Amino acid sequence: MKKNTLSIRLLRKNLCLLLTLCFVQLQFGQVVLENEVHITDFGLHFNGSKVANTSSDNGSTTTYDYVFGRNISAHGDCIKTYGDYVFMTWYRGGKTDRHVMLTRYNTVTGTMATIEFPHTHTGFQNKWWLGESHNTIAVGVSPLDGTIHLLYDMHAYSATRPSDGSLANDYFRYSYSIANTATLPDVDFTLDKFVQNGSGGYKHLKLTGNENQNEFDGLTYPSFFLNDAGELLMNMREGGHTNGKYKFTTYNASTSTWSNFTDFNALNASSQPGINYNWGLYGSLKYVNGKMRVGFQRRSANSNDKYQLQNGVYYAYSDDQTGASNWKNHQGQSFSLPLYDADFIEVIEPGDYVQTTQTDQVYIVQGFDWTVTDNGDVHIISRVRDLEFNVTKNLHTYKPAGATDFITSENFSGADAIYTAGDDVFIISLSNGRVKVEKTEGGTNNFTTVYQATTGKTFDHGRVHVNNGKLYYYLMENASGSAQPLYLQIIDLDIVQEPFRVSLTSPFDGETYDIGETIQISADAIDENGSISKVDFLVNGTLFGEDTTEPYTLDWTPTTESAYDIQAVAYSASNETVNSAEITVNIQVFDPNDLTGDIYRIKNFVTGKYLHSVGADVVEADDGTNVAPGDKEWEFVLAGAYYNIESKRSDRGILRSAGNPANDIINTGFAAPREDSDKQFTVVYNSTDGTYQFETRNGSNYIYHNANGIIEHVGNTDDRSKWIVESTTLSTPEVEADVFSAKIFPNPAEDAFTIQLNSVNKANVIIYNMLGKIVYQDTMDSDKINIENNGQFKSGLYLIKVVDDNQRVFHTKLMIR
């Protein structure tokens, strides 16, 4: 009996242990390593010593000394996903090789295609023997035309930096492909798909487009990202550590050109009233959860405060897809670009969490990052060191969706970066050389380990990319030499997508339309276990209408100025429902006199000459191309019941209609807004010819282009007082409601698919395979056509071109299973 009792106890104990092990495996097994891919054995690495930037070559062909850091491959903005592909940039080692490489990995077939470029890593200030870890290769892919874009971080070089002029024609490096290169078959994924420069190489000294060459001086930290419209954007920092600015640009797939840069903040901020010091920024500008956002720490030129380097946590977002306007701080308060006063968007001051008040004793450099979940939870991490009292604190500052204020917790172990997928926040890092993943629900501070590799290779460093619930970790193995192995690990983060779901696809959250415009409200609805019977569309919680067939869409023409909440509700065949996230659209009265929210070139109606800021003078110019950054660009800023006209040149401000000298137009150093009567103007729109006049507040004069070429303010109202305003941005924050487009559904398709036109009833349809061969062509005589496969479309990706009678062109892609 005693023996039997002991056996039962042992059985229970072993059973409990077994259940415990199963439970642990369940918790950790939800996040799964799907694949580990060997990219190369020859990733360039700086395996030597950190040396002075004046050092000569060490004489070794295998030991690579460096100036800043050791890492150059699997470093920077070097990995992106597009469709079934993963794109990775790297330099090929060892020290005497250094060639630029681009690898594309196919996640479906498991095959790789790699392009070798003829140019190489050129080292610190063109001293090839000194490794320069800033010189990473950013990669971006435009889903709208399938082009690949590479940007090299040249660490703020210019025609005169290095001072010997050796990079005078090589200080900005940009490479780009022809259309549809991203999805070509492996055998066609070759160097000749990239566009050559005038000398036969593949490095271009500027982006495609009309931007001035001087806008490409002194740039560093390139990064590419996409907005919800599929537009490719690029951000870089201009200037130095205590006087820097973020600037970004948008790629126009229809013209294969980049827009002029939009400045998020300005250089020489101390030239503005009330700002005592210039400042730079360390952080990131990116597109997350439906909005362009920025998060950074400031590095001030003030050398007498307690901060040795950075201070603060700053965050803002834009309700404009392009990021050109509608910027707000975390409290929803609006501001115009460029931002001069960082304090307007400050969230917290990490320096307040330590004791010291002594000069240069607060050290804030590492451990900063931020992200936003799909639910709208904002998360920011930072680290602060008190050098006087030898105390380090890791801070997790977060704002749950719907909350008014941020919460800052010191109960946080710290991290170098955070990421989001779905409604969760992740810390993804290397622990003892192996991948570790921690997770907390958005809006909380409950990080727990959900994945930890304990066997396999160990890695030195890597770069994380998260997309569609999967982690793509681009890693360099722990090895030796100046050529070391690179790997890609693909890890499923266990982001569960509901089988019955609906999401709004149009309009976008925060967009602004005019009264009387027709807006298309559309949604994607899926029931993987059944079918969709209908989709209801709610406006301000009230049923606006329903659609019972795919694509689920209705036209809406609001007639009242207001902010409207829009939501979609999908019904299954069994009458179950699921709701989309709610978005807000702003409807305004169209006011042609309101030119706020954009930056313009101003051209005279008669002479065609442009307003040009030259010091305090405003003179005529033959064209609208800047000579100095922003000197032919102007912004209208509301100041009371009038407008200031502000030069976008960083050292100038708003216009003044002077009384002495009489009739003079002076470009002051004052920043907008100001309500001095001599600095305010009334904007007058002339509907007959689409021109504008700018009337002074204090004298009823108009900005006028005299026959002698002088720009003055006088009482004449003839055509020389009329001006044409030309937007400098790629698109305005308002949305053109009648853009020609089409819907393709289902997509992916198998046996058949439908093309439905928007706003037209006739068009030509051409479908190409990825080799550019036409496989289908027809004319649509109605707004919808159903195309049967019948064996004419093999499995793969196809390009669809739709051209209407007005020769407007719509491009899209179709996947055939």
C-alpha cells in the first residue's frame, strides 16, 4: 500500500512536470522561427581597431580599421519586404573588395538573386582604408511601379567635404531601377535593370526631379517608408548634431520623379524670436498606423546646461498622407512646418528623473525609440544616466489609445529599439548572440519573453524589419575577419488575424475635403469561413447606406462643414457582424482665399517673374528654382484676420510693407505669425483668371511688379498686381475626389476576376506579364468587365493598365493563384 501510494505521488509529480513543460512550450511556441536563410559568407565587417580619422593604412589586407563603429553590413535601413520578396543590401568583404551588393530572396521558392554594383565602400572621407559605419545602403521599393531605390549614407559630405574635393561629384549617392524590376524573374534580376549615369556608372548625384543640387549637400541617415496610398517616401537629416533638420520627399511613380523636399524643422532656429539656441535631432520620421509621425531627442547648442548631449522626448504626427501639412503635437494642437520650437511637441524630459543639476552631468544618448500600434497606442522608450550620482534609468513612456496623457514607468529593463505588429509592442534583440523577442499589449508596460533561441548560430548584430506579423531579422554571424557570414531569419510573431474582418480602404483618417465634393467610401470585407452578405457604412453612427456586392463602396457628398466619423460594418451570411476601426474626415467650406497648409512659388501674371528673397530685399527672378534653400518659396500663415507671407529661406521671415522707404517690400527676420499691421495682408482671389492679389492691411496697396523690375506695394490694381501661386508639394492636403481609378477583385484571383471603373464607363484594358508581354487586351463599354481565366493567365503576378477616353492612366497589379 505504501509502495502504491509512493508510485501514485511520483506519477502525479511527473504528470505535473510534463504539463508544466507543455505549458511553457505552448507559451514560447506561439512565436516560431520559420526559416533561416544563408545570404553570403562575405559580408563586409570592420574587424580592426578604432583609430583617428587621420590614420594611414595599417598595411594589412585582412584587418580593417575604422573611425566610428564596426558594423557596415546588416546595418542601417538595409532590409525591406515587397510581395513575396525580401530585399537586402550589403557590402562584400573583405577589406580590398567592398563592392555594393543587393540580394533579393523569394520567400515562396526559396531562391535568391544578387546584383553586384561596380562601386564600392569608399571609407571615411574617401580614405578607403578607414571603415565608415555611417555609409550604409538604404533600400526602398515602390509598389506603384515596382522600382527599387538605393541611397547611400554619405554622413553629411558635400562638394567641399572632404576638403580636398575628392568627392565633389560623389557626395550624394543614389541608384534606382527601371519600372517593375522588383518582381522580375531571378534570371532577369540583373545590373542592367538599374539606370546608368552620364559616365556609365550607377551612382547619381541627386534624386530624379527638379530639386536644386544644393539640397543634396550635407545629408545623412537615409530611410525609406510607404504611406497607406502606396507612395514611397524618403527622409534624411541635413546639418549637424546641434543644428540639424529632417527633410522628406515623395516619389511620384507616374513621372518617376521625386518631389521637392519638405522640411520638418529648420536649421538656425535661434534666428527666430524666443528661441535662444540652435538644435539638432536624433530619432526617426516614419509612417506608422495610418499617419506620418516623428519622434526624437533634441541636441541643443546650449553648452552650459546639465545635458551633456541630448535632452527631452519629442513626438508629433500629421493627418496628411503626404506629411506636408496638418501636423499636431500629442495633445492635438496644430503647428505649421517647418517647426522652430521643439518645446511645442515635447512629451517628457528624462533629465527630470535623475537628481543632478550640474553642467554636463545628464547623459542621454542610447536606448531611444518609439512606435504606434494599430490600435493607436503610442510607446516611447528612453534612457538617462546621472553621471554625478552614477545612476541609470530606463523609461517607458506610453499613451494608451483614447488617453489624454502619457504614462512614464521606471519599471522597465530597457531596450535599444521597439517595434509593433497588430496591437502589440515588441522588443526584438540579441541575447547571448541569439534572437530574443519580448512582447506587451499596446497601451501597457507588461513585457514578457515570448521567444528565446537557445541553440543554433550566434550573431554579432542585425537589423529588424517587421511586416504583416512577421519578423525579418537580417543578421551577421559571430565570426572573424573583414568578411563574415550574413543570414536572414524569418520569425512568425503569432499575430492572429480574425477570419471575419472588415477595414475601411477609403477615405483615409484625418483627410480634408471641401463641401460638395463626392467622396468614395469603400471597405474590404472577408469571412474566411463563409461569405459576406453586405457592408453597412455609418456616418456619425447613423446608417448612410449599404452595398451587397464587392467591391463594397458608396459615394458620399457632404453638404455641411464638420468633422465626420466613418465606420464600416460587415454582415456574414448568418447575419453576424464585425466593425471596422472608426476614422474621422474633415469637411470644410472651400475658401479660395485660404492658401494656408502649403508652400508656394509666386509668379507674376504679366511678367512671369518669381518673387525671390535676397537678404532683406524681394526681387524678381526668371524662374522658380531656388538659389539658396527656400529663397523662392513662400508660405501663407494666418495671423488674426489676415495673413503673413513668410519666406522659407531659413535666415529670413515674413514680408513687411514699409512706409519708409516708401512702397518698399522688405523681407524681415520675424517668424509668423505676427499681427503688426505692416506685416499683414489680405489674400484676394480672382475667379475670372485664377490669380491672386495681396493687399496690404495698412494702406490698401497691392504687391506689384513694376515695369522697371522692382517689387513694391502700390495702389495700382491692374494685371501687374496679380500673381499665380504654384504649389511646391507633390500633392495638397485636400483630396481630388474624381481621380480616375479602378477596382480589381478578387485579388489574388484564380478562375476569374472583375475590373470595375470609378466615375467613367469606357476604357481600354491591357494586361502584361512580368516580362512585358501583352497577354490580354480589350475595350470596356461599361463600368465593369468580368474576365475569365480559361488558361490564359498562369500563376504569377501581372500588370494591369487601364486608359480612359481622356487618356488618364491607372496602373495596378493582379496576382493569379
